[in-house]
Amino acid sequence: MWTETKTEMKEVGRSRASLGHRVLNTLLLCTGDMEHLNKYMQDKSFVLQLAVWGLRGVTRVILANNPLSGALIMAALYWASPWQGLLGTVGTLVSTLTAVIMGQDRAEVSGGHHGFNGMLVSLLMGVFSSAGDWYWWLLLPVCFGSATCVFLFSGLSSLMVHWDLPVAVFPFNIIIILYLLCTGPDNPYFPHHRIVPPGALDPNGTDIIALEMVRGVPLGVGQIFACGAMGPSLLILGALVLYSPLLAAHALLGSAVGTLAGLSMAVHHGYLYTGLSGFNGALGCMAVGGLFFTFSWRTHLFAIASAFLSAYADIALGNLLGTVGIPACSWAATLTATLMLMLTGSLAENRIPTGQVMAPEHNLHSRSQWAAAEITDRESTA
Amino acid sequence: MWTETKTEMKEVGRSRASLGHRVLNTLLLCTGDMEHLNKYMQDKSFVLQLAVWGLRGVTRVILANNPLSGALIMAALYWASPWQGLLGTVGTLVSTLTAVIMGQDRAEVSGGHHGFNGMLVSLLMGVFSSAGDWYWWLLLPVCFGSATCVFLFSGLSSLMVHWDLPVAVFPFNIIIILYLLCTGPDNPYFPHHRIVPPGALDPNGTDIIALEMVRGVPLGVGQIFACGAMGPSLLILGALVLYSPLLAAHALLGSAVGTLAGLSMAVHHGYLYTGLSGFNGALGCMAVGGLFFTFSWRTHLFAIASAFLSAYADIALGNLLGTVGIPACSWAATLTATLMLMLTGSLAENRIPTGQVMAPEHNLHSRSQWAAAEITDRESTA
Amino acid sequence: MWTETKTEMKEVGRSRASLGHRVLNTLLLCTGDMEHLNKYMQDKSFVLQLAVWGLRGVTRVILANNPLSGALIMAALYWASPWQGLLGTVGTLVSTLTAVIMGQDRAEVSGGHHGFNGMLVSLLMGVFSSAGDWYWWLLLPVCFGSATCVFLFSGLSSLMVHWDLPVAVFPFNIIIILYLLCTGPDNPYFPHHRIVPPGALDPNGTDIIALEMVRGVPLGVGQIFACGAMGPSLLILGALVLYSPLLAAHALLGSAVGTLAGLSMAVHHGYLYTGLSGFNGALGCMAVGGLFFTFSWRTHLFAIASAFLSAYADIALGNLLGTVGIPACSWAATLTATLMLMLTGSLAENRIPTGQVMAPEHNLHSRSQWAAAEITDRESTA
């Protein structure tokens, strides 16, 4: 696929494309999927390669695939909390290494597909732990959980490949729920906070502060990495803009939709202010708006619908799982995005096969090339 | 498929079939699937077509497909409660229109496949709401929920088509549970009643009144539309007889089996008297007895087994979901019917492909024609 | 398949195999899958055939397939409790007979595939019942539940055959949970014990007795049949050794791993002492270590990983289902083993197709023959 794209690029250059296309091509070097890096890395040392695979994995969490964005996100996580940053690093590396040892598909490993689930598991284990930072014993479940993600990823992919569906963050969602169920709040070794479901009544019926709620929108993007601080969240958003401005816009839009949905269901205020009500909407919106489907106004409307579905489903699942004291994580967005990918009808026509998904801008670019090629074809045959 | 049937009919006429066949053909004009209506409707206005699609959708709830039956059922619902009737109308229309806008398969839309889930969601939202009738804000979730059904129907059909399974009421069951979880009993905007699980102890240990329990059997058919009044329930049963007497008989049989199962598990009396214990049995019995399988004594026995399985599974799921205050809806019957359709062995031999399912009488009729044709074939080759 | 094996054996004999091979062949007559018995039984009476099918079904519970082992296990169950032995017998026979009546695949029935789920359902219904031994009414749900297992087995097999996955004990796990949910602890007809989840706090914080914990390891093998006495558990282990020493070693190893996992999560002591913490680990370890994969050091490591996953998942599911008072049964091991069978990568290379799974020793033996044949081929072509 990558060599094809290269050839396409050359052809575009040869056919004296407009200046716009040239600028776009130059920008694609540091933004987008940075696929040219893969060729450059082939003869480098394993440690360097592993670092790039890991950084790609870090960005897979927010549906991106760009090592520079990954470095920015790691910086944001270390800025928010060095302990969380460490956990994320360990999780990504352990799960990527496990995938190498288990003989998983090399293209998948180098694309970072085996890093993001492990990273999320590690981050969430750290966030929910009530043992405080630098509780070194936590590295035991972190390593075990991250390694298990590879098992689930590999097993689920055999299942979902039949419908050309991505495994996405299903492994993370399964592992973190099993871990929290396994330990429970009163566990002597790995205690964790009891989760407050979104539908819990506010202890004191205060009015909603509009400014706090607006602050929740960018925080929703940070909450994808379980990060609740404003600065790092904005840095994560910046990393997303580097990969794809269109994706970043959809992330903010989805987070706003999620906050709106939370408001309409009268969830407790903390849920709105911390961005927890937004991150599922953001993920649901990003998946449909440009990533797995070529961007168009129709796709955009579906992306908004997907954001609403994700957000409401998150409240519902949050209330359900809250009865046993566990969080809904990103179940809602993962299930909704999977549903959108299975849709028949007009959305399916814009579907990009899972193996060819790249940055939304690239998808649009390829499509405009196809369209141009088709017009040239028709003219030459005329 | 429909034109083929037409040709078959003509052939039957030409070959001077017995008087019984002729009468059956005439009856098939107003009973059964009324497929001749589709041809007649082709050049009519969109509103009229939408009405027929909607009425077909209404009958899909009870596994029928006949616009006249649909009109009778709508009359029954408006009779029982005008507000519920309105909600049902809105739900059916919104989900059918959403399917049109989303570019779903035209044959599916015109067959009413996109109306019944939306209708059920709307009816159940109305029944569970504790805000009283004519609470106009309820139309918001009703419209949103009905539209979402189309997403789920479309997505699940991609999944289930691999096993030639119908999507059935899975979308309704998922949406209504998510809605009830989302709002919860204490929601300030959309409060709902807390559900009493079937296994709850009766507050006062009174004896069972046999007459009330017998009344529960026809009420079980009405409960498929969340209707608990005797008159409308009988009218719904009448609408079912119009479509297919065999299906109606299985509905009553299944409801009786469900009541029996409820009795054997000592569910609380209200559950038996209101028909809630019967409707899953009725649905499970109807699906197997004549609809998805050609009717025979063997199929009939499987239908009774399916009714028992549905009824017991309903009590189990009702107790499980009752712990978080939500109802089991028709999960049990839907899962059981899906299981029966996946069975291998002697039942599978009588399976009718999902795309060719029609009224049980028609299925029998086609089969007898096939058998006759086979005999003629053998004679001519001899 | 069996006739092929026969021919292979003959060829091995003809080519003057080493003494080791001959001894192995002789041993294979009373150990392993005893497939030669099937030919011998063909012209025997139905009752005798049914007995052999049932005994094969009994051993399928512990992933074995040997009528002699089955007889030993039945003896162990009657020794532990005659009532439990009777329930197990009834369950196996009822579900095997239901499969015959329902026209299930003959090879499946004669291989005991329709006996083990029914047996487990019956045994567990007996164990959880708080009505005491010899409560004859219990035979009603036992018969109904065992018969239902065939429906689930047949339906699920249509689903899982697409991925070449065994149905395993999914039917048992579903039925027993539905039964316990259906009845509930306060049911007047079929009361049952309330289950204590593994994560429940010990009432008095006593220290762990190491000897008791070691005793839990062999008890874990017995707990696969819901048997908590030491003598019968050892007899069951003996039956497993008769079928395959390698499988028995993995059972003990897995049970030890499960106990270790339980210890690391601080489950309550009773859970460790009775072997309840071990049996999921044992099942998970056996499935991977030699049965569904050819045995090698790599497979062995995966088997240990599978044991850990099963054991931790069991604690998690036990805590989850414990909130509604029901046990996790063998959900954890069944799900984990299914996951392992779906894995891609280096483990998948050692996968044996589901239809050709036999005793681990036989799998190894066939493989060494294949290897020998390949070498001969290369020499002859050279």
C-alpha cells in the first residue's frame, strides 16, 4: 500500500499538479501517517524501532498514527503526572514486546496496533488505584494486563476480520473491567477508588457553572488518556492537530456533543466539569468523521449522530456498571463506532477498508486523485 | 420472490386445481401477506405508501405482515390509550422515515422491517414513564430512540446475515434497556417506574385466583404491544387471526405455556394476571410454529419447547435485570427464537430461508405445491 | 479419521517400528480415545451403546474421551455422594437421549458430545440446591435443563463452526446461570444456597494454612465435577491419568496456578481450601497444554499463561456474578480456552483442527509419524 502511494505521489508530481497539491505533499512529511519513516527505520536498531512502534501505538488511542504526535502525547502525560507517564510507557512497551515474542503479524506490530491497548490498561490502572503514586507493586498487574491485551487483540481480530472490523480498544475495555472486578475496592494489595455512576444525584443541588462546562470540552479530549488537567489536554489536542486538523475538529465537536448529552440527562456536575461526559462522544465522532469514512457532509452528519449515540450509551453503561462500582471506560464509543462500521446503506458507500485507513486528509486527497484520474480516463477515451 | 409466487398461482389456476385451492387463493387476497397490494401501491403518493409501510411494520411486532391487521392493531392501541397510540404512530413513522433518509434497502423499508422496532421502543418508553400521559417532552427520546433503531437494525443485519438470521427485535431490546439505564428512576426530566422482578415475593401470601390466571393468557398477546387491557388485547388477537389463524393459535398456546412456566417458578401473582408471564412464551411459540419453519407435528412440538424455553429464560432475565431495576422486555423470546433458527438436526430440515418467510398457511401451501410438482415430475420422467 | 489411523498403525507395524512404538500401540488400546471400541460396539444393543456414549460424555467434562475413565469418574461421584452420582447419570442420559430424538449428528452423539453439558447442569443443580439430598422434585429441572443443553449445543455449534471452535461447556454455563436466576434463593419449590463471591472478606482474619492450600490443588481437579472430597478427587485424577498422563499433569499444574492466582488477589480462604480457586485454571491449562495444540515447550508456556488468565478471569467473574448471588462456574476457563483457540501467531501454528483432537499422546505420536514420513519422502526423492 505504501509503495503504491509513493508511486501515486510521483505521478502527481510528474503530471504537474497544482501548487496546492505540492504543499500538501510537503506537509504530509511531518503530519499524517508519516509512512515514509517506516522505510527510513528499516535498518535501524531494534530499540529505536521499538520506540517508533510504541509512539505510533500511543497515538492509536486517539485514532491517530504519527510518532511525533505520540512524543507530544507522552510529554503531556509526563507533564500531568510523571507516575502516569511511566505507567503508560511501561504498558506500551510491555504489550508491544509481548506481541513480538508471540509472533504477531509484523506489519501490525510496527504500526503500533499492539501498543495502545496496553497503554490504556496501564494508565487506567494507575488512575483508579487508591494506593497513591509510586506504588511499585502496581507494575505487576500493569505488566500482566498489558501482556494480556495482546492475547485479546489477536483472538478478537480472528473474529472481527470476517466483517472487516478493527479490534479497536475492546481488549483494553475487557481487561480493565476484569482487573477492577478482580481486585475490588477493599483488596489489601491493589485497592481502587469506587466509581460514582454518571446518574448519581449531586449531594448539593447547585447550579451548573457554564464556564466549567465549557472547560469540560477540551478536557474530554484529555480524558481519552485519563488525563484531567487542562494544559496536558491542550497539548494532546495539539498532537492531534499535527496528525490531522479534521480529526481534531471532530474530537472537539464530539466532546461538546457529549457534554450536551450529559446535560440533557442531568448527570452529576463533576461528570461534566472533568470532561468524563465528553470523551466517548469525541471518540465516536472521530471514528466516523473522516477516519473510517471519506469526509463529506453526509459523513459529517453521521459523525454527529455517532457522537450522540456514544455519549448516551456511555451514560447508560456508566449507570449499569456503576451498580457494581466499575466505570464504563470507552465501551460506549467502541461499540458505537463498531456499529457505524457495520451499517449498510448510504454510509457504507463511503467506508474505507480497514487496512487502508489513513489520516482523513490523506483519504480525501486519494479520493480527489481518483476522481481526477477518472476524468482523465474519460477524456483520453473520448 | 413475489412475481414467482404470482406465476405459481397462475399455474395452479391453469392446472384446474381443486375448489379448496381456489377458495384459499381468494382468501389470500385479504389475509396473509397481501403481497398483491405492493404492486397496486407502486404509483401511489409517498404518504400513502409510508402509511402501508408503517402498518406492515406494526404487524411485524407479532411476526405478521398485513396492513389490515396493522390498522386493527393501531385501533386497539388507540382504544387502550390514545397517548400510547400516538407514541406508537410517531415511533413507527420516525424509524421508517429515518430508514428512507439513511438509504436503507427499499424492499426492507416497504416490507415494514424498519417500523416495528421504533414502534416498540416508543410504546415501552410511554408505558415505563412515570410522568403521566401527554407529557410532550417524552417525544424527544421517542424520536431519538426510534431513529437509533434503524442504526442498530442495519448494523446487526450485516452481522446476522452470515447465518441467515433475522434481526428481529434485538434493536428494540437494546435501545429500551439503554434508555432506562440512561434515565434511571430519579431522573428529573424522564422519570420512570421501578420494575418489580418476576421472582419478587408477594407482599401478602394470597392464593392464586384461577380465573384471573386464565384471563392472563389472552392478555399475554396484548402485552406484546405493552397493552394490558382485555378488549384491545382481543382485538390484537383478532388482527393476528386475520393474518394467520395458525399463528394466532400458537400465540395463545405460547401464552398459556408461559403462564404455566410462571406458575411452576412461583412468580408473583401480578406477573401472571397481567399477561406479563405469557408474552415471551407467545412470541417464542409463534416464531417456531409455522413462521420460520413449515408446520408439521414435529415443528409443533419444537414450538412448545421454544415457548417453555422463552418463558423460563424470561423469568431468569427478569430477575437478573430486576436487580438494577429494568425489565427483561422480549430478550428471552428473541434469543430463544434465534437459537431455534440456528439449530441443526431435524428442525433445520423444516427451516424456511429468512427471505422467503410468509404466512404459515402460505408456507404450507407452497410446500404442498412443491410436493405435487415433484410427483408430476417423477410421473413424466417415468 | 479412525480408519486412517488404523491404516497408519498397520503401516507402522509393517515398517518394523521400534519397540517403543509397539508398546505405545498396545497401551493405546485401554488408554487414549479407545476408538477401536467404536467398531466393536456397532452391532451391540442400543442400551449398551448408550452407556458407552454416556461414559464418553462423562469424560468430556475434563476434556478426555475414554469410557473406562468415565466409569472411574462415575464411581468417584457415587462414592462422594450417591445422590450426586444419580443426578449426574440422569443428566448424561437425558441429554444424550434428547440429542438422539432431535436427530443430531450421529458421530457427535456417539462421541459423547451431547452428554457432558447435561451432566454438569445436573451435578451443579444438585450442589447448589438447599433442599437437601434425595429431593426428588429436583429431577424435573434436572431433566428439563439437561434436555435444553442439546438445544444450546446444536445452536451454538452452527455459530462457532465458522471459526472451527468447539462449543465446549458454554451450554452448561448458560443453563446453570439461567436456572439459578430463575429460581433465586427464596424460591418455594427449588431453593438454593446463596453464593459467596471469591473477593468476600474473611469473617475472621486468620492466617492461611499452607497444608490446606496444597490440599486444594488436587481438590481443584475434583471441583470440575463439583466434588469437594479428597478421595473421589484423586480417583478422578486417576481416571485422567488413564486417558492421558500429560493432560493430568497439566490439570494439576493449572490447579496450582489457580491457587497461586487466588492467593495474589487475597480471595477468602474457603475458596482456596476447597479447590474452587483451582478448577478454572486446571481447565484452561489442559485445553492449551496438549489437547487442542500439539505439545511443545512453547505450547507449555502458553498453557501456563492460559491457566493464569483463566484463574484471574474466574475471580473477576465470580465477584461480578456474586453481586447477584450466582457463581461463575467455568465461564472463565471456557472463554479463555476459546480465546486461545482464536489466537493468531506462533500458537496458531500448533493448532490441531477441532475434528481431529485426540489424546495429547496420540497427537504427539501422529506428529512424529508425519515428521518421519517427511524425512523418508525427502530421502526417496533425493
